[in-house]
Amino acid sequence: MGRRGRKAAQFAKPSGDTEAREALERRWHPRLVWEPRLAPLVSAAGADREPFHRWFHYRQGFSPQLVREFLASIGALESTQAGRGTPHRRRGTLSYPILDPFCGSGTTIIECGRNGIPSVGVEAEEALAFLVNATVAREFPPLPDMAEIDSWQDAAFQLTVPIHRVALMCAVATLHNADGRPNKGARPFREAWARTVEFFQADLQSPIPVAHAVMVGDARSPAFLADESIGGILTSPPYLSRYDYPRLLRPLEEVYRYGLHDFAAADGQRQLSAGPVRNRQSTQRITPSRGRRDMRSTGFESDNEAAALVPPDAISECVDALGSAGEALLAERVRQYFREMFTVIQEWHRVLVPDATAWLVIGGARLKNVYIPSDLILAEFSESIGFSVEDPRVARRLIDVGRRLGRLNHVSPRETIVVLRRL
């Protein structure tokens, strides 16, 4: 048998016990609705051509069109056409703001504002929250003289207006590729800066009509949100082992931290203090298996209620398979991921008003040849705590080649929109 044959045979072997995951797949298979047209919408396709969204390309973002479809589905928009929609007369759940608890680059928040709908976001990364909050600026003030400036480090000390600093963050981000690494073929800084300023100036000629707020915080415990205070949720949490998030955000974070320590509010103007800042800690949140944060410091070890949320079937099966493969740390991260996601979903049930809808964009994973159906695990948990789960809408396969899962063939991780309704 050749190398390819041996590799194919290895992939065909089941990884440990698969009975619980097989049963999960069989229970949900009749309800899975495959919608290939959603594939570009669960990515950031088209965002670089739309005002405000084009400021920063976030690889983990989804399309503004997906937000418009969500808003149309809950009756907040009469149309899902590009550009601003027309708000309906607001009533019922539409009297409350939309929430994105994993705000990222703010696609949900910005698009709600563009369509005249109030919204609120939660984001663990201060730099991203700073960026999204800046999109409510009413103008792009005149820039200081930068004729002699050839590097972003020199520019950072000249730019003391928050919207100018955000423009600098976005300009530097364009000098890196989608993985956060320096782009060797990137244009010089001055050209990137000039192009970014053009975007900002053009977009702010028509400011976002409805202000929004992004809080730096933890999606597991948004204490500032009152019970039954949210009219809908559209979000996408980090996926298991998809991206090295710190590396992706490093260019943005570096500019945000450089010369920035604290904002002091004075007469409504925020001022920047001088001097680089290093090693500041951000609030923790859901941790995928690559990079995000050390899960051992999340505090769940002493939380018996959260520990009880982890069911002993599909998740334990994945954890046991990873442990048997010698991946004890990865196994614990998978367990912790679902503990934290269960806590997040419980919070959604608390803050949503009755009959409100939540769209969860989530991807499965295959880690060390262990298949993890994240979409179905979270859908089943959501039903167990009182959500009504509509038929999951599968946008695409994350891995083209399917493999065996016990007696099931051609099983592959999916990227799915799980639609929940608060009863």
C-alpha cells in the first residue's frame, strides 16, 4: 500500500467511540437545510465595498448582507437590498436593540446603525471595540501636518483625535495579510494612509444615523444587560481551532497600544496620552484551541453550575478521543469551549425578550482526526434550556473531504446558521 493509501486508511478509521456523535448526526440530519447561497454571506464577502465596513477587513467577519437578511427576517427591514433599508414602524421585539455578544469588527452593529436600528455589542478586544465605536463619528476633522512623516509610529504621536487614530489602525492593517503577517508586497505606508483617509472622509460625509455602543467585556457575563432587554441577536463566536486570533489582530492592537494609555473625557473630547503601552491585559472570552487565551485561568474550575452544563455524551466522547490520542490539553480546551458557550447561550435566554430570535453562525471542527459537531451540540443544548430551534441552515462544508464516523460515511465539519427563538 502506498503513502496515499495508508493515509486514506488512517482517515477511514474511527477515532475512539463514536456512538453519541452518530446518534446526534442521525437525530438532526432530517432537519439540516443545505443553503449554498449562504456560503459567501457567512464570510466577509463584499464588506470591502460598503461604507464603514471597508475600514477594516476582519477575516472572521460575516457579510453585511447577512445582517440585512437577519433584520428582514425579524421584520426590521422591508428589503434586503444593498445599502440602507427602510425601518418598519417599531413594535414588539423591534422596540428593543439588537445584540452582538462577539462583536468583532462590528458588522452587525454598523449595519444596524446604517439602517436606523439601535444595537449594542460586547467585545473582549479593546482595539476592536475602539474601532467600532468610532464609526459613530459625525465628521473626519482636518488632519495635522504630516508632510514629513514616513512611518506609522511617527504618525501615532500626531494623531490625538480618536477617529484619526482609528484611521491609522486601519491603514497599518492593510500592510498585513489576512493572517496578520507583514505583506511583503504591500504599498508604502504613506500610500496606504492616503487611501484609508479617502475612505474615512467619503463615508463620514453621510454619518451613521443611529448611534451604537460596544462594551469591552465578557460574552459569558454581560451584567450590564437587563433581563428581557434585547430584541434579537446575530453573532458568530470563535470557532474551535480555526484561527490564531492574537496574530490576526496584532497589527491593529500594536497601533492601538502605541502611545495610548488612557482616554480622559474632557468637555466631550477624549484625549490621548503619550508613551507606548505594553502588556496590558484584555477581558477574557470564549477560547478556541489555537491561541486565544489560556483557558486554565477562566475561573470555571470552581463553578459547579457551569461544569454541570457539559453533557456526558457527544462532548465527553470527543474529549475522551482526544485524550486517548495524547492530546490532553486540547481535550480540556474542547471541554472548556462548550462550557463557556453553554453559559453564553444561557445569558441569551435571559436577555432576549419573549419571541425574539437569535442567529448563531458557528462552525464544526476536526481536531487530530476527531470530528466535533459544534453546530449540533449547541443546537441541542439550546433546545434543552427552552429555546425553539428552527431547522439549522448549512452554508458550506469547512472541509471538502468527508470521513467515516462509525457507521456514517462522508461526515465533514459544517458552517451553520443555528436559528433560536426565545419562547
